[in-house]
Amino acid sequence: MTREEILHFERQTDIAKGLLGGGTWLASFIMSNLSTIEAVLRITSLLIGIAVGILTVRSILRKKG
């Protein structure tokens, strides 16, 4: 192998290690904050549901009026 090929494979290995390290950090962060993330998602879902309900009622009332 030439020197350029070796350097190319080393760069690819470094990129793969960086992505794996970043992914591992992200997964551990999510796992340690899972209850908080779940609560935020539930509240967000509730708020979206309420907004859709309000818009639906508003739309029905406009059609009748």
C-alpha cells in the first residue's frame, strides 16, 4: 500500500471512531434523561391534541354559523 492509501484509511477510521463516540454519548445522554424526555414528549403531545381539538371545534362552529 502506498502512503496515501494508508493515510486515507486512517482518516476513515478516525471518522468512524468519532461518529461512534458521538453516537455513544448521545445514547447515554438519552438513557440518563429518559424520564424527562418522556415527560416533555407527553406534554407536547397533549398540547398538540388540545390545539387540534380547539381548531376542530372552531371549524365546526364556523360552518354552522
